Amino acid sequence: QVQLVESGGGLVQPGGSLRLSCAPSGSIFGINGMGWFRQAPRKQRELIATITYDGLANYADSGKGRFTISRDTAKNTVYLQMNSLKPEDTAVYYCSLKSDYPETTDYWGQGTQVTVSS
């Protein structure tokens, strides 16, 4: 079964930057859009941003201003550039993908830990 594989997480100091990447482990057809979520300890998972196959990006409040979502359609890869990171950005970051072929399917990655600390 195809899975989403995230990379790029790690430990960064406040004010630093990280770039997360996410790509499927196999072929997925009919990709509608991709997105990034995060879940901090003792909190619910929250949306950061989504991007359609055509490149239209939308940001939740958590992602506005410091985060940028982008994608490479040739590689079916989605990225999250995170700048000016704060300790409150510490969370497990998950990518998601929605496919409409052969049926509507939501894929999720296993998550990558981002820790912002001095």
C-alpha cells in the first residue's frame, strides 16, 4: 500500500528555518491536493496549509506569514518551508494527500517531529 513519507524535521533554534518534504512511496493517480497538518503535545491536530494540484495554496491561521507550502507535480512532492520558528511550533508534522482515482482516498504520512528549542 502506498504511503506518504515525510522528511526534514529535527531540532532547530528559535528563529531558525526548516523545510519539510513529503512524497508518496509509490504511484498515486488523480491527485487532487496535498496539505500539511501538525499536532502538538496534548493538542488536537490542526491544519497548516493546503495546495491544489494546480498550485493554489490556502493557509490556516497557524500557517500564515511564516510558512510556505509548495509542490512539485513531477515528483508528487509537497514542501513546507518554515521560517522564524518559535517554540510553540514544536509538534509532529503530518502531510496529507487526496486522490480522486479510482475513488476518493485520503493518504497520511506517519509524521516528522519538529522541535524548536534553544
